[in-house]
Amino acid sequence: MPVLYVNDGEHDLEIGSNLPLLWALRDQIGLSSPKYGCGLEQCGACRVLVDGVPVASCRTRCGDVAGRPVATLEALRATAEGHEVIEGLLRANAAQCGYCLPGIAVTLIWLAMRRPVPFDEVVRALDDHLCRCGSHPRILRVARRIFDPDPDAAGDGSRAGHGNGET
Amino acid sequence: MDSALTEDGVLAAADGRRAIGDESTRRRLLGSLVEHPLLDAWLAFPEEGRVTVRTGKVELGQGIRTALAIIAAEELVVSPARIDVARTTTGSTPDEGFTAGSRSIEQSGAAVRQACAHAYRLLRDRAAARLEVSADALVADDGVFTTSNGDTVSYFELAAEGPFDYLVTAPAPLQPAAEHRFIGRGIPRLDLPAKISGAPAYVPDLRLPGMRFARVLRPPRPGATLETATPATVGSADVVRDGSFVAVVAGSEGEAEEAAERLAALLDWRGGMGFPLDAADPSYMAAHVVSSYPIIDGLASDGPAPPDPISHDDAALVLHSRFTKPFLLHGSIGPSAAVALHDGASLTVWSHSQGVGFLGKSLADVLGLDRGAVTVHHLDGAGCYGHNGADDAALDAALVARACQGQPISLRWARADEHRFEPLGPAMVVDLTASLGRDGRVSSWDEDILTYRHNARPLPQATGSRLLASWSLDPPVERSRAAPMLDFEAGGHRNGTPHYELGAMRVVKRDVDDASPLRTSAMRSLGALANVFAIESFMDELASAAGADPVAFRLGHTSDPRARAVIEAAVELAGGLEVPAGDDSVGRGLGFAQYENSMAYVAVVVELEVPARTAQITLRHAWIAADAGEIIDPDGLLNQIEGGFVQAASWTIKEKVELGPDGPSCSDWDSYPILRFSEIPSIHTKLIDRPDCPPVGAGEASCGPAAGAIANALAQATGVRVRDLPFRPEAIRAAFDALD
């Protein structure tokens, strides 16, 4: 039976090695930030970090991560980068239904810990995530502020993701 | 009759006579208070420092709870932090029907505003009596009235004197606009901190003691039945079966998912109805027309169709074009889910349904329970964008709960179930014919709208049911099919009538129902997507035939100042429709509509690039101007307008449900791609505030104009007109080929 190390806690669980990590996190450990979206590694809603690298927890088997550190948004949001990303998203009301946001936050926090990251690379990383409400422009604006605080230095700024609202 | 709100908020006719009796005016001012006039139904002061606002409208990600808190805080003169917007629950919050059609601000917003305005006056009267001063001598601030000598009394002490027990039948004066602190400015969304940080916030996050978890196993094709016995257990999971409804229930969601996969391999489904593969073809749809309705003043009429308005004699030119829109998926990122608890006599359900009252009655009818024995609590779900699987999942959970009495059941659809079994956004065909006079003006307009039905929501039926699982039970509850929508700007004729002044006009809606297993229902903007896409594309075709500029051509056909203002504002934001010189793969286009010809005005200009080599559209920029009347929450309004644009851009460029013999052949996001982050253009939006006009919802208003703008930009970029959605590379390439 796999022993999982999640958010600095050790969990000796009576689960099968083939159980997707997502369900161990939600069912056994009681976490709510990893969301079920597709079970197919297509939407990014279930994203967590294993060994500090983003994975789709819906397609990651518990047996494969036994003994390796797993970090979910519950822990990541308490880091300096986590605070910066979550506060940035909240300040911008960068969501509608919000369901895709915890997974997106994991990606943005992970990237923020690796700065500097070129903005184009941030956008490519966000392509792992689906959002249906159309909150992309706001999320991209928040990302721009985090990764590219001086947009003039990044070319003509005519590409994706910095639409702003004017009233 | 012209009318306006006087300073004290009482409606006055233009000639100065007071006129509060007019029904539509009452409804505009009082919203859902017309149906639920009891003040105490909307508002309570449950404890020191707290105000509870009750609403029948539910949070779908549109921010309605925050908007209502803003409105209540403003009219009560308290901090928004004191306001709790109660969760909508059958029997305890006002029943306001469905949360749909961008009506929440009009209906619930108006009701909460007036309820709070009345409560403020009643509290002030109580304060005046208690402090023995005149009401005018009191100053209110964050829940405390103060006299000129510094005597104070709090709302909460005053509320404790007793319920208001007061019927609101006429509007009260509102807080003066010049003193607004929250309306027009907005506050941070109240529900987002929990959602963005991953705290429990959605139906599948609910945990109750003793909870078990369920998955349902759908038939491989509609109407297929299970003829053989099913095992009582699969591993650690129990199997629940009623007729051909089958589900597994286990101690954890992971076990339920695994058991569902194992059981699926054991089930022997027989029979079922094939899907019509060509159900979206105009010829198939035309062959299944049940009835036709002339659209008169926005209403579907059962009278005879007006005569053909097109006069071929004196017209310089008659143009005709046909536009099509495929079936679409709502495509929630989180599949539908519900929690249910059945104790033998009563049923409690937690659901992300858009209409908990109707759902509760429908559940009671299917389960043979007294309607009063079913309680439905709304709990947030992933965005639904209309009638998705939420209501169906509630019945699934209730059926499992009935078999596991006393155990709370958390049921969730698998991704493939959501893609394959949610009601589809209806396919439509719009045929437009217009004559262009020698003066360059449109002189007549003939429009034929062919549409599947847009509302299969689970309204309680006299017989039958609209909930998916009910058709598989033993004995089955007969499927109640959707009815055509005949109301003002409803269903397939939403925005079917052009907002422009186009001379003699005929609009006819032809209602399609093919008795196949197809299930279509309400999806964001309903018929407005196809109709505005068609009308705005055709306006550009007519402008081109007239040798006119598309902006000037539109302005020449509308005298509505608010329409002109958004068109001019969007074009000005964009710096015109001219594309940068030297890049012949770039185009700009304009799209405009007033949602339902009566709500928010939106104009969109899009710039896109489409290289001939790839025929792949890249959206570069969008410039949007919107007028939704008085702005309550500018940031929330921007979010809705921009979100509507992005979703509609995805529909327009990418989305189409392919039908196989067993139903939609898309079962995941690879087989039904949607727009991703790297495909999002820059978006600039200008909001036009109209403090004198009632606030209206805007969640659907930008969808049609987005499609129109993209279509027109594509035509400008390529020189070819694509009239069938979506604009995938193969469709664009086919248009290029047709040109050669």
C-alpha cells in the first residue's frame, strides 16, 4: 500500500496502487483544490505538483508517486508565490465560475517560483488548462503583471492576453 | 408613453401625472416583488451586525450574489461586508423560476433593491419613533441612525422590534444616484476567495457524515435496455438498478469510478434508437418542421404568415444567403453532479440546477413523493451556460439515494457522460433575402428561421418527465418533449428580428421536432447566436453590394441613439475597420445587436489573421462597446461581456457536435476542442453608463455580435464569405476552393 507524502504530511493509505492520485487526495486526505474535470489529462483542473513538477492527478497512479512529495494548492497557496498569484487573481476578479482556477493557480505558482519566465512560455503552459467561462483575458492580464511587469520590454504587446477594460 | 423616475423614485408620466399602475412599469420597478410582495421574504436581520438577503436567483459564475450584495448595501446604507446572500432553497427563498436569460438583475436585482429601500424607510420610521425625532433628522451610516444630538440606534435593535410583515406593492424612493457608494463601482466578488484558493465551494466538494459516492452507467445509445441481471456488488461497490437505470455506489469516489469501469464491461445493452446522422442538415430540418410561426413584434404568432415582402419590381438588387449553426455542447469544465439524501419519507437534494423549484417538483413527480417532501438546496457548480446535465444528475443522485436510504449520496457524471448526454445547443438555419433600393438602402427583408427547440428544461409536466433517467425506469416515465417557445424574443426567434430599419419585413420561425432521441435545450444566448451571426453577416453582404462602408451602412439603417452609440464607440476604439496596409491575410469586421431587441446593446470589432496556406484563424484583437443601462458593477459587467465574447469566439471558430448513430460522437476535449489561452486576442472594452436606464443583464449580449464580427473579419481577410459555422480550416479552405 502506497505511502503518500502530501503537503508535508505522511499518509499511509489503504488504497490500490492503481488508484488515480486525484481520488486519494480528495477522498482519503480530504483536499478540495484538485478538481475532477475530464479524467483524461486534457483540462488541467486536477493539477498538482509531484517532485515540484506539474502533473494531472487524474492520470497519475498513487503507486507511481509513493514516497515522492506531492504539493496541492492547499500548501502552495501559503507560499510567497502562492500568495502573490492568488491575491493577483482575486484583485482582478479573474474568474467567473472559478472551477478551473485552482489548477491554473498551481501552474502560475509553479512558474512564479521559476522566474524569470518569458511570457510566451507562461501562455504555452496555460494551454494545458481549459476555461469555459472566457476568463482567459483576465487570467492573462494577471499573469502579465506577475511575469512581465514591464510589457514595453516584451515587444509590441499586440499578441494575446492583455486586453483591459475601460469604462 | 414616456415616463421617468422622479427624484423621490416614484414613477411620473411625462405629463406630470403619477402612473404607477401600468403593469410593465410595475414589473420593471419591482421585479420579482410582483410575485412575492412580502418584504420579510427578501430580507432579514438575523443577528447583531448581519443582514440576510434572500434571492431565488442562483450563482452561475455571473456574480449575481455580489451584485445583489452591492444593491442591498447601497439601499440599506450598510457596508457590503454585513450582507449575507442566502443560498437559494426551495420553500425558504423566493421562487423566481430559472436563473436564465440574463434576467437576474432585472428580476431579483429590482426586487432586492425595492425591498431594501422599503426596509430602510421602515427602519428609519422606527428609529424616529424611538428617538422621538422626525425621520428627516436622522443620518444613517453602516447600520446606525444618528440624530443631530448624537443619539444613536442600530438597525439591528430596530429590527428586533418585530417583523415588517409588509407588502411591497409600489416603489419606494431610492438612495440618490449622486450619493452612491457601491452601485457603479463594484466590490470584489464575494464567492471567489474560496473558489480560487481551492476551498470547498462546489457540489462535489460537499461532505456529509456517512456520505457514499456514486457513478451512473448510461446506455451506449438512447433507449437501449438492460435485459439481463446485474451483479449486486462490484468489488466494494453496491450496484443500484431500476429498470435500465444502473449506478454503482461506494465509500469513495475513486472506488465508484473503478467499479463503474468494471461494471460497464459486464452490462449487456440491447436495442435503442439510432440518431439521425444528418440532423443538422437544412434539408433534414426542413423535412421535420412541425409548425411555423410568423414573428410579430418579437412574439411567435399563430396567425397566417404575412405576404412575401420582397418586391422584385422596383428593387435594384435582391440578395439571398443561407447561414447555418451546428449543434453545440454547453461543455462545463466540471461534469454535472448532485448530492441527495432520502430518509424514506422525504428527499433533500443539493444541486447546481438553474431552477431548484422546478427541479424539486419534477423530482417529486418522478419519485412519487409529495412535492412538499422534496427540498432542493442550490450549491454552486462549474459554469453551465444553460441547460446542461445538472438537473439530470439530481435525479440520478435521488434514485441512488432512494435505494440507500439514510445515506447521503454524492453522484457525479464522468466526462464522457457530460459530453454525450447533456442536452445540445440546437442546430439552426437562417435564410435571409433582402432587396436593396437604388438609393443604397434596404427596402425589404424576408427571414426564415429553421430551429430545433430551445427549452427542454424540467418544468413539472402534467404527464411525463424531462429528466434523463426517468425514461429508463421500470416502469419508465414517458419522455416529455420540449415545446416551441412562443414568448417575446424567445428560443429560436431571439434576435430573429433585425434591430435595423429595413423597410417591409417578414420573419418566420419554423419549429423542428424530429421525434428522434435528439435532445436540444437552452444554451447561452439561445437563437441569438445564429440569428445575429446571420443578420450581421448579411448586413455586410448588403453593404458590399451597395458599395457602402459597413459602419456607415449600419448607421444609415438605425436611428436608435443607443445602437448608434455602441457601434460608433467600438469602431472608434478599434481606430476604424481599415486593416494595416501590406498584410492581405488580415481582416476586420463589425457585429452589433441589442440583446433580445430590448436589453443590452453590444458592438464588437474583431481583427483576425487567416493565412491562405493554413486557413487557420488567429484572433488578434477585439474592441467591444456595451451599454447595459445603469451600471451596477462595472467589473462584473466587463467580465460577463468579455467572457461572452470569448465563449462565442470558441463556438464560431471551433465548435461542432458530430453525430454518430449512437449520439454525439464527441466524448472528450480532444474530440470537441474549445478555445485555449494562446488563442485569446487582446480585448478592449468600453462600457457606456446610462444612469437613467434600468440595469439589464449582459451575460449573453456579446455572443451574437462576436460571431458576426468574426464572420465579417474573415470575409474581409479572405474575400470569401463563409456562412456555415464553425470556421474551421476545412470550411475556410472549401470557401477558397469554391472561389478558384
